[in-house]
Amino acid sequence: MKKSLTLWAPLALAVLVGCNGPTNDNPSESATGDDLWPEHPTPLADPMAYEPEIDALLARMSVEEKVGQMIQPELRNVTPEDVKRYHLGSILNGGGSFPGGDKNATADDWLALADGFYEASMDDSDGFAAIPIVWATDAVHGHNNVKGATLFPHNIGLGATRNPDLIREIGTVTAREVAITGLDWNFAPTLAVARDDRWGRTYEAYAEDPEILYDYGKAMVEGLQGRANTDEFFGQGRVLATAKHYIADGGTEGGIDRGDAPFSELELRDVHGTGYFGALDAGVQTVMASFSSWQGKKLHGHGYLMNEVLKQRMGFDGLIVGDWNGHEFVDGCRQDSCPEAVNAGLDIFMVPDQWRALHANTVAQVKSGEISEERLNDAVRRILRVKFRAGMFEKAKPSERHYAGREDLIGADEHRAVARQAVRESLVLLKNQNGLLPLNPTQRILVAGDGADNIGKQAGGWTLTWQGTGNENDDFPGASSIYDGIAEAVTAAGGSVELDVDGNFDEKPDVAVVVFGEDPYAEMQGDRADVDYEPKADLALLKRLRDEGIPVVSVFLTGRPLWVNPEINASDAFVVAWLPGSEGVGVADVLVADAEGQPRHDFSGKLSFSWPARADQTPLNQGDGQTAQFPYGYGLTYADEGNLEPLSEDSGLTESEAQTVLPLFENRPMEPWQWVLSDVTERARVVTGSGAKLPGIEIQSVDRLVQEDSRAVRWTGAGPAEVALRSSGRVDLSAYAGEAHLRLDVNVVKAPTSAVALGMRCGQDCVANVDITEWLASAEENSWQTLSIDLSCLVEAGVDPSMVLSPFYMSTAGELQVKLYNVRLEMQYEGEGLCP
């Protein structure tokens, strides 16, 4: 693809940075000034086309109406009546948020609600301006909030394809499926350059190096919005794209989500700016500010980077939207008040729940002059300009648009074919000892591992729920697991396939395919201390099969490069499948030969991230002087020599770095635990989304420090009820039995009316608990406090720590309301804990 190098001179530098490392690592020596950034004339042929209409609207709008355009609440906290009353300009649905809270909501359900919001925004019976609302969603690997949608590999896999034309096609399919449900705006693409693989959003990045980011950023925006200056541009089935998260969200120190990127402005431009240059060349209309900071200053309040660089120097005339309450982290700001962000260039607040107070405070700040009328008008002009360009003023209500309600196109065969191609091209072959692959389909093949027949695991985070947890195969109609694909190919050729997650078999197989890897996670909750792949059961399975003389093909599901040298050594072939999405059949397209033993498709994927040689080797990037186990760009084909000598199994981690705190619930339930509710009806409900309820108890995700990091639990008093962290199998926690404490942060919203027990369970007659009624009753309401339980006391009272089913449960028959945060086993706590 031809790049606009005359417009984006720094792109030439970007390649050098990728090969030779950052241009300046010392922030104190950073070059500054917006002249470092390229000037960028808009790619649109007539950028002023709608200014007369915008002038006319601005002239008749009140301050309250204008501020309403700048407020974006979340679906669960807003109604069509609110849209009309407050003149709201946009809404969003967060991950795991559905019409009516129904995970099974149909396209018609989405459309009906979209119609309601649209009609409310266009109701001018009160004399106010009719301005169409836009509904935004995070369709980051397909329309991933809608059941049955086509799900593509996450960006890390797409980076391995090195195919920008495919990226454009993926954008087109995604936009069409979003449009079917009546939504207008997609918060994609993510243009992060992930420089530290400990970051929990690494899989949302295409690469560690800016080399491919220009082409990818441009292609995805063109796919979503259509090519600028053609009939495609916001034509039928196109939606607004968003370049995010501006800027350097993938460059934070230590890979800490929402952390600080301390490097020079040259590195900021040449490494982290490249994807934005491509998106701007494609005419992207919205940019999302990052939660993170650059050189200690939060991006939501960074006037230099938003106003001077992006809007003035680079000529961006679209809008900048905030991330989920991201403005509250700007110095001097709260969720309900942040003039600093507006003055720094933020045009739309993403404010999930405190939006009414924010609206009132922002109106007052405009009227007091704290936010100038000029800045207010500039923000609203940008919002209106984007809506005009997107055709919102010309479109009918959502249910009457071209693709509205076309359920037959959600997950359509032609859409899935694009995703299947993406899966094939994303696979990276690291090892193929003695040419084991491709597999002869006439053999007896065992398929094992917990990822083999698990579509939720292979799809990863941002899949139906925010974190991608709590999903079953039935939640993915029309999709295929990796096992499904292997079984289809093998049985068609006359071979046989046996599926057993644990690797057991009735008759010894000729070869085993073991599918394993990371469980789903998303932002914040996926951050790690190192890049060690920790689960030991997978390695034990590989070794057991090997010791029985069975050749082993490992298929690794992961959202980042991880240290898996022991697993590679225990495998005859090792394939990185990333997070392939709904079309697991694409894996078998490459792994399984045709009936004559010839490859049906060859491997073509190349690493877009360096693969670590040790578990402590992070950050690790091309050109930084380190030796990777497998370098950036590595990837075998069937024509290559695939043999590997045994790899070092020295992880580089020391004993002192062993885990002293075992998180059980840290923003999300940690594997293998799940939140489970039960009550007097003897029903048990696994919590698979952001909330659930039974007659006696209900739970809801809430924010303490960051998005949905806590759980609010309410007992109704309708009889005994319990909330618990449970596993489907027994877990050995005996290493923590001697000196650990069970600790959790608790906020008492309403004191208990009956006795409350907190305990641990390993079976019907293997349980112990502590009466925490007095502790809760004496706690200051609406204040966070830490509760500690001495684990040794629970063991003495009857818990067997080697076979725990539930490391935490809390029950009462009365009324009680609490919020829970950070449930963990802690080894080095020196205080006293409660005992039975």
C-alpha cells in the first residue's frame, strides 16, 4: 500500500525507531514543540460542506443543549426520556451491557431501543433543536456484544497476518453487523504499540513496532467508514470509527494499564503516533483519549497533545471523546466535574453514571466563564460536524435503515469466511519437529486441553462480556471450536477423532493435538508481573502424552507472547493461535492436510511481537539489543526446516519473586473461580455478566477505583442466601494454610439485620466459617475497610486446604448490602485475623 510519506515525514523515522530503538530515552532531554509533528491537510475534498448548517444550529442552541451534546452516558443508566430532557448527543453500551440486560438480545431488540433513543433526540415539540443521537459500542473484534456475531481474531493475531487489505475487509464486515443492530459508532481501531507484554491490553495491539501501524490504522478506518471522497464514505452499512487510545497507551512504564509513558516526544511521535497518521489519512472522525499519562500528565487533560498537536498542528477537525470516566483522573477533577478536560480539548465526556451532575456542573462552569463559550462552541461544532458527515441528519430512524434487522447477515457465511481467512493467516508456527505437520487426516487423532472445545476461551476478552468470562459454547451460535474444525477435516477424510480435555483415550492415538493457554481477560485485569505461562497442568499433560510415545501438537491460545519453553520442549510441533475468535475451523484448515497428505493451506503468519527467552525478559522489543527466543518477524512455513534443539528452561525468575499474595477476586474472579449466587430456593446461579439476581440475593459490578473493579451484593431478607467464589473442581491451597490470611475490602452500605457468616468450603462436611455480624455492624457505613480471617483457624475448624471448592463465601438470612473488593489470600500479613 502506498503511504502518504509527503504528509507524514516521521514515518521514515518510525522504521528506524523500530529497528534501532527509541530516539531519546531521557525525558529531561526531550525535544518539544508542535513543529515536531507533521502538518496534515484533511483528506476530505470539501471539509467545510456543512458549516452553514452547523452555524445555524449553534445559533439557536442553549448552553444546556450544547452541554448535552458533550455528555455520553452508559446504556444501563440512561433512558429515551433522559435523552429528550437533557438533549444528550450520544450514548454507549459498555462490554457486557445489552438491551434490557439480556445477553440473548436479538437485532430487533437492539433496534427497538435504538429507535427509542433516536426518536427522543429528534422530538422538537418543546421547541429545542432536533439533533440525532449516536450510539457507540466497542466492536473491537467484530460486533462482539451481540450473540451470534462474527468474531475475528484479536488485533495481535491480525498483526501476524501482515495483510492490510484483509484488515479493511474485516472493518467492512464489522461495520455492516453493527449497522444491522442500529448502532452508529464503533470505538475501534485500537492503535496502541504495545512495548511491554505485561500489559493486559497487549492483544488489542497489532504489533510492538510501528512498522505496520500506518497501513493497519488506515485500512481499518476505511473498512468501517468507507473510503473518503467516494460513495463508500458513510454509505450503507458504514459506521463512525475511533482511533484510540490517544496516545501511547501501549508505552506505559512496566506495562501498567493506565500508567505513565515517561519517554521523549520524538519517541511518542515516531513509535506511538504512526497508527494515528494512517487513521487521519483515512479521514477518521473520532479519536478517544487514553486513560494513561505522558511524562506524568493525564491525556484526558493534556492540552498540548489534544489541542496543539492533534487539532491544530495535525488539523484534526473531528471530535475527541473520553474513555470510561477517564476525566476523573485529571488533577482537580471528579466524575461529576472536570472543566480542565474540556479546556484541554476533550469534546465528549464518557460518563457512565454520574452524567446528570456532570451536565449541571458543566453548564454552571460555562456560565461562570470557567469554560469559555468559544471552547463550548468549538466542542459542539466538532460533534455536529461529525454527525453531518456521517449522514446522521439524513438517515431515517435505525429500524428503517438499509441493513436494519438483517439477522441473516449477523454471522453470515460470507462474513465468517473472512474471519476464517484471518484465522488461517494469523497462525504462527514456532516448531515442527520431523515435519509432524500437516497432520495426516486418516490417522487416529486425540484432541485435548481445556481450549480444544471452548469458544469463549479462544475468543478472549471483549466477548459478550467485558472480560470475556462466563461464556459457554451455546452463547456462540454458528461458531466453531478448534476441535470442531479438526473433527470436520479428519472425519471427512476417513480418520477418527477423540475429544478428551484431560487427554485420556480408549485406544492409543497416532497423534495428539493439545489446545491450551490464557483464559479470557481485558483491560486492567490482564496486567501481569512477568511473562511466565504459569499453569502447570498443561505442561504435565504434554509430558504425559510424550512419555506414552504419542507425538504432540500444541496449539497455544494467548493474548501476548509468554515464556513457554518447557511446553515447547514437550511438544513436537508448536503453533501460536493467538485468540482466533468464532471461527476455530480456520486452525484446522492449516494443521490438517488433505486426503492425499498435502497442505490445504500453508502457514503464513509472522510474529508481530518478539517472543521471550525468559519469563523475566520484558520489556522486549525489536532493536533493543536483547536476544529473543523467536524474533519479531519469525514464523515457519511447511517449506522450512522446523526442527528445534531443546530450549533453556531457566525462567530467570528467582524464589524471592514467588507469589505471596494469591488474588481470588481482583477486578474479576481469578481462574478457576467464579461468582455464584444461591438462596433458599436452592437455586444456584453462576454470574456470567455484570450482574445477576435470585429472590434472596443480587450482585452487580460497580466501580471503586477503576471500571467494574468491585461487586455490590444485596441480600433481600427473603431467606438464607449466599454469594461465593467457587470452582468446578477442587483446588489445592495447602501452601497457604500455615500463615496466610483471607483478606478482602468491604464497604458496608446497609448493616445486617441477621447473623452473617464468612467462610471457606471444600465439601458438604468440609466447611468452616466466622461470624462477622459484629464486625459489619460496627463498621462505618459507606466507608472501605479491610476484613481479615486467619486461614489457620478455618483449617483447624475443618477445612481441608488441599481440596478447596470455595475459598470465600458469605451468607445471611437477613437484609444486608455490601460492596466487595480485592479478595485474596495474603502470606505476609502481620496483623490479627478473626477466628471461628
